[in-house]
Amino acid sequence: MKQTTIGGQAVIEGVMMRSEKGTALVVRRSDGSLAKEFHHKRTRYKKGSFPTWPVVRGVYAFFQSLSDGMSITTRAAEMLGEEEEEPTKFEKWLAKRFNKSAMDVVKWVAIALATVLAIGLFFLLPIGVVSLLELIVGSTMNAALSAVVQGLVRLVIFLLYIYGISKIKDIKRVFMYHGAEHKTIACYEAELPMTPENAAKCTRLHPRCGTNYLFLTMAVSIVVTTVVSALCTLIPGFSAWHDASGLNSFLFRIARIVLILPIAGISYEVLKAAARRNNLICRIVRAPGLALQHLTTKEPTEDMLEVAIASFELALHPPKGDLEFDEKACAQKTDAVQETEEPPAPGRTEQDAEKEANA
């Protein structure tokens, strides 16, 4: 079985594929045509430098994926050929203030809002649940037990969140493109001809999927925060500091948010190790994430598979230079074609004109 390092991301009506050579993006436009782009990889860090160290590279990859994911999603929306929404006055003010384009401002505002939402849902809400349980029980949980309960609450919130958004129509289509991405990679690794018919027969579950990474992050966070909390209790005077006041307890819990950085790094290494091997332990580690992909991927249509295959082929065999989609040129070409099409004469239907042309 062939192995590949190519991975991807589903976007609005399209698929991004990233190889060691660069990033390919293919989107199905409203007129049915495929808009394609490819950008060669720019090496940011030298091999052996600090950002490439084990665990540390996972932290860098975590933040890079947030930025790249938003940029690719934004670019895919631009390539669709639909009218863009007018930036708000606040977004225009920010663009002028920071000397950035309105689209860049929208991207970073969206990232900021997503970060605030993530912290609220996955950190502050679990802390609130623990505080409520302590109020009901009438006693304070020890640090280790509190970490376990918070971790389980995060896991439940995450599963409910994924299930909820999977029911939204537009998100479901993105999940279908996600399935097309996985099936295309599986088709290549199975050494089958890259056709929609062959890809449709392949699995839509993949061990290197970002869904696995998200689940692993949740699982690793429970283990890491529990171990760190248990070790902290061995420090002389820690319990007194932790339980002395609501402020100290709150600060301790907020401090655990910082642990998301090493957690992200550790999860990244676990994901890579589990994807490379197929022993029993690795299969057990992969199992929950693969099961969760039944929610985050859906069976794609044939035209979706065509998009994913086109993106994969572009990533596998890229052009020598960057390929930039020119929306203006595409629009001019469409207008020119429409102008050359002569309407049928009065009294004749389009079917009659087509029959004469084929005669």
C-alpha cells in the first residue's frame, strides 16, 4: 500500500490539498467550472531550529493551521465568483487604522472571535460547571479531580458541538467535501486509478485527519492537566494557596489554560506516531478519532470527488511557478463566449438550430 504525506482541508464548495511542494486549492464555481490555484511552499524554518523541535513544532503547527485555515476559507469564498459582502464601518475603520485590507481585517477578527468562543466554551464553561458542582456538594474538589471533571465536560461540549453543526445544511456540504478529500487520498494510497468511481469505493476515514487531532487534544488535556494538578499538590503549601480564596483558585484554573500550548504539541506528536504505525496501541489511539469522523465527514457526490481529485493531482504534480486564479479573466472569457453565441432566428427554436448545426 502506497503512503503519502499529502493532507487536505474541506472548504466552501472545494478542497485544499497540501503537499511538501506547496498548497493546491480547487473550488467548484457557480457556473460549474473549476477554479484552481497553487502556491509553492516557502520554507520558514531551517531543519533543526527551535520551531522544528518535537512538541514545539506542534505548537507552531497549531497556530499556523488556524491562520492558514482562515486564509484558505476566505480565498475559496472569493474564488466562488459570488458577490462579496460590503465590509462594515467598524471593519473599514480597522482596515484604515492598521493599514490592512478589509478582507485581512475580517479574517483576523474572525480568528479573535473564534478564540474567545473556544476559551469560553472549552475552558471557562467547564470551570463554571466545576464551581457549580462544588457549590451543590458543599466542598472543594482537589486539583486532580477538578482537572478530570473539567476535561470530561470539555469532551461532552466538543461532541455536542460537532453533532450540532453537522445538522446545518451548509456545514453538511463542507463535511461532504471533507469526505471527498479523504476518499481521494485513500484511493491514491490504495494505488487505484484516480477516478471518481474508484474514489467513491474507498473509505472516508483517515488516521491523519484533523478530527483525530482535535479529539487527541481533548484526551491529552485530561491526562496532562490531571498529572500537573496532582504534582502541584506535592508542593508544600500548595493546597493552602489553592484553597485560600476564590481568587487564588480562579488564578490556578486560568493558569491551566496556558497548558494548551504543550498539550497541542504533545497531541501533534501522538497523532503523527499513531498514523505511522499499525500496531495495537496505535489502532486504539486512532479509534475514537476515526469514529468521530462519521460525524465530520459525509458521503460525497461524484462532482465533489472530481474537485478533490483535481486538487490532489495539482498538489502531486504542481506547475513550475505559482498558479493564481484570475477571476476577471474568467469573467471576460465567459462574456466573450456569450457574445459569440447567436440567438436563434424568429420562429426557430434552439433545438432546431442545434439540429441544423449537427447536420
